[in-house]
Amino acid sequence: MSNQNQGLGDKVKGAVNKAKGEVKDQVGNATNNKNLQASGKKDKAKGKVQEGVGKFKDGQ
């Protein structure tokens, strides 16, 4: 697998984790569930890191 394909995979995983995290964060906020909010924030941060790794692999 080329670096560009690896970078794309990381960026896609990152986007998925950010989206999943946003949903958890919003549902946690709406239901006043601090644990769910924290989990969502963690997923969003993980997604940002994965996207950054993907961009780095792509040379961006």
C-alpha cells in the first residue's frame, strides 16, 4: 500500500472518529451525561490526531 493510500485511510478513520465523537458529545450534553460527553471529546481528539497522521503521510 502506498503512503498516499495509508494517509487516506488515516484521514477517513479520523473523520469517522470525529463524527462519532461529536454525536456522543451532543447526546451527552442533551442528556446531561458527563461520561458520554467525555467519551465524545476523547473520540474527537483521537480523530483529529488520525487526520493529522493521514495528512503527514500524504505529505500535506
